[in-house]
Amino acid sequence: MATFSTYQVKENQSIIDLGTQIYGTPDGAVLLADDNGLGLTTDLAAGQVLKIQPDQVINDGLVEYFSLRNIELSTGPAELTEIVEGFDYRFNFELS
């Protein structure tokens, strides 16, 4: 019988992000989607709670890498919400 825990989705995280972060490979997304009745392309909402199976990790090394560095994968679209005063992001190029 499966042992479940929960994970709260962060902003801009996808099933593929979480499958990779929690199970150590993008293939973990299939398990994650199946356990939660979702499709691989289902959009997740920040704050959404998903069931996970921590005892089903596929790649321990990658999961440990993310954990030790406090890395939380988030590849969804991000919006630029803050402009830093005094920072000029424009570039001038001259061809010679």
C-alpha cells in the first residue's frame, strides 16, 4: 500500500517541475499526475496541495542535490513585477 505525504505547490510550478524535484526525474510527473487525478499538462495553482509518495524516489542523488541547495523548480511563466531604480537594462551596440 502506498504511503502518501503532501506538497503545497509554489507559484509557476508544473507537474514536470514537481516530478523532477520530488522523484528525481521528469518521469516522476507520471506518478504525481496519476496519484492526483491530473494530466501531465494540467496547470497547477499556487497553494494547491498534491499527494506525493516520498518512498518512490527514482533518482536519490538529484532529489538530494535539490534539497541540500534549497532548490525548488519553477519553470512556468514569470512576470516582471518590479523595476529596480537606477538599473538600466538597455544595451547599445555599434557595428564597425
